[in-house]
Amino acid sequence: GASPTSASSTGGGYNTSPSSAGGGGGVTAAASSANTYGAATTPRAYPNASAGYGGAFNNSNNNPAVASPYASSNMSGYSAAPAYNAGGYGGASSSAGSPMAYNTNNAAAYGTVAAGAGYGGYSNNSGSTGSSATTNPFHTSKKSSFNLGSITTNILPLLLGLTICTLTATTIHFRRSMLQTHTQIELSKETIQTHHKRSTQRFQSNREKLDQEKANLMESNARIEGQIANLSQLHKELSDKNSHFMESLNAQEVGKQSIMKKIDHMKYKLEDMVDELEKYTSMLNGKVEVEEYSKKRERALWDVVGRLESKIGRESWREAEEWFGPGPHKVEIDLEYPKVNTADAPSTWPRTRNKIILEMAPLDLMPHSVNLFLQQVHHGLWDGNELTANPEHIMSFGYHRASAHEGFVDKALETVSYQEYSNKYPHVQWTVGFMGRPSGPDFYINKKDNSVAHGPGGQANFDDMHNEADPCFAKVVEGLDVLNEINDIPVDKQHGYELSYPVKIVSARVMAQRNNNSFDDHQGGGGGNYEGVQHGRKFNGEDKIMPEPIDETPHAY
């Protein structure tokens, strides 16, 4: 673009000379060639300059030119030119004028004429109506004279004032909006601060409440834990008392069974005394024949007893051979006891486990007692029982549990059917015998020779008629060192020589002899050709274990 104060024939811009014309991209003088094209001119030209939209107009040549669409003049549309020039939309004589041009003369043409303005152009003529120009449909006629300078002088301040007012109003409106926005922001900020303060207060209050509740819960928890500890201690004490009570109850049950035995014995004794009384009464009455009759009855009775004993012995022998072979038989007993060390406190004595092995008497001597003890062991009735007393002459094995006694009774294996005894198998040291009348199930080991005390007539307190003895049915063949260690355990002499520390029978099992002497004793039993017989199964002596017959229960007769 050219400078607004200069005229050029090669550049576009503003023209200050009334006789020069400035084009959009080039300017030329009135006498020069006007066929010049270039960039668009400024939107508004000087009042008396001729400006084309894309070129210039020359009076001497009717060259085409395009007028500025925003040019205003009292001479042409889109152009500002001297009074003797006419500008069209693209030129003078044959160009189309701007549709927005206006003039001050009496005529305007919509088309092209030689001396008029085209398409809204301006003409100096008096508006010949006979020309071939077409009237501009957008043209506004103005009869009065037109002073562009006066209009410019009046409009520019007005526009400036309007612009200032608009800017002022806009500024005021913007300022007011900003103030309102700032006020709203401050209110929002205060609201947020208030809300934050209240939230902080509520949070602090809730935090204090939670801390208080936590402290209360911890206190409650500590109190509950203390109650639990107290209840646990109470439960332990009650459990201990219950254990002591059950032990006492079991001991009372054992005592009851002993008393029942004594009652039965007294009953038999009373019957005998009644018979004696009747005999002496008859004698006093002079009835000697009654005495003779009583003797005959007594002899007959003892004959029956002898036959029954013989029958029971034979059946026991047969049953023992059927279940465990011909013998000799052994029983392995596993004992658990504290190993005494006098140099240490009793509480530090270690508990140990060792075994003893009993060899049964021959079946032809003590068939009934041997079979009874083998059946007791074979049915697990001695497992879990204990050494109940250890006086100076014997070690007594029995039970303190009522359930153990019930096991013997349920299997009908609690006592012998008669006081079996053989002079060929007396109560010498380390032999085993049944105790009581009738004897069983408790048994004892003779720590010394008790042939007299436990042999025929040795138990005078029983006052039996036939000088009955305790059955002696086995002897200790292995484990004498174990018995000597047990014998060192302290006893309470004031309470029937009870042991201060328990000796338990962990388990007991029957050891049957095989016929195959080359059999390797891999199952224990003291060496030789012995094998442990499983509970509830038979051993037939032919290297085979046979199942127990259905519903077959051994008996003691």
C-alpha cells in the first residue's frame, strides 16, 4: 500500500492530488495510461480523487477500472474523482458502477453510457432519460447540494463520541460485571470458609467423639479380657475339681465293688452258718439221723462241685488251645512309670516305658485261670489300667475307673468260676496270681515267696471250708529289672501302699507260639517262635490267624 500522502504510478494507496487517481494496486496520473491493476485501495479515498477498485480512471482513455466499494463522492460510485470524471465499478464509459454509489445530480444510471455512471455510478449529465442506462435500484436521490466535508466534520465527532460512549458504557458494564463477579467470588469464598470452618469443627467434634468411643471400647475390651482371664481361671479350677471328683468317684466305685464282694461272701457265710445252726439244732434235739443225712448231702454236693470244676477246666483248656494254640503262652505288658533318681527332685524324674513278659502256667495245671487271663488281655481289658498298690510282698495291678470294671463284667471275664490251684505251681517269688474271693480280675506279682500266705489255707480271714488258695497262673520271665525300678517308687503306707506316682499299663497282648521253630520273632515277645495275636482274632497254631467266629464270646464259666 502506498503512503496516504503520496501519488504513485506503480503502488496502490491514498491520493492527495485532485487530479490523480489511485488504484487498488497501482496509481496513474490523469494524462498517463490507466490500464494498471494491483491490490485493493484503502476503504475510503479523498473526496475529489478518482479511485478504482482494481485500477485507475483516465479522462483521455476509457480504460476499465474497478472502483472501491466503499468510496464516496459527489461525482461517482465507489470512486472519488474530480467533477469531470466518472467512475464505474470496473471503469468509466462501459463499466458497471457500485450498487451502493449515490450522486448529487439529477440522474443515475444502472447500466453503462458514454457520459454516465454504470450500476450505481455517477453522471455529470442532467440525467438524460433517453440513454441506454438502467436506473440503479438501490440509488437514493438527493435534490439538495451535498457537502462531504461538512458531513465528515459532523459525523466523525459523532462517531467518536458514540465510540467513546460505547466504550464507556462497555467499560462501566464490564466494571459492574467484574464487581458483581468479585462480590459473588467473595461471598462464595466466605461461604466456603464458613463451610470449611464448620466442617473442621464437626470433624474435630467427631474426632473427639471417636477418640472417646475408642477409649471406651479399649477400656471395655480390657475389662472383658480381664473377665475372660478370670473365667478361664475359674474354668481351670472347676476342671481340676471335676477331675478330682471323678477320681474320687472311681475310687468309691472300686470300694463299692469290694464291698459288694464282701457282702456276697458274708451272704455265703451266713448261709453256711444257717446250715450249721440247723445241724446243731437237730443234734440238740437228738436227731442224729439228720447229721448223717447232712453229711451225705455234703459229700454229694462236693462231688458235683468237683465234676463242675473238672468240666470247666477241660472247657477252658479247649478254648485256650482253640484261640491261642497249645502253648506255652506268653503275655507282653508295656508299662509306663517314672524312673527314680534320688539325687533329683521327684518332679524332674523322667517317665519311661519298658515291658515285662509273663509266661503262663501249663494248661494241664491251671487251664481255667490261664484261659481267663489270656481272654482278659486279648480283649484289651487291661489296657490303660495301673499298678494300684505296692506293699512289701506283692505288686497289685487293678483299676480305679468304673468303666474298666464294666468292661470286665460285660465280657463275663471278671472272676474265676472257682478257686483253681495246683501244688505244682505255688506262689513262689515273681509268680503271678489272682486276688480276692472269688478271685479276679485284679492280679498281683509275688515279690517274695508267698506259698504259705497265698496257698491253701493261707487266707484265714476268708474261713473257707476247703482251705481255698489264690490261683497262681503265671511267672515273670523278662523285665525283672523293670520291676526293681518300679519298686523304688515311693508309696503312701497310710493309704494302702498306694504309689505316689502312677504306673500305667499302656498295653498288653497275648504272644502265641508257632509250630515252625525257625520263625523269626519280628513282632517281639521275648525271642523264640512267638507272635502277637491281634485283638479279636484266633491263632490256630498252624502259622495262620483265623477270624473270630460271629457272635462267639469267650466265657469264664
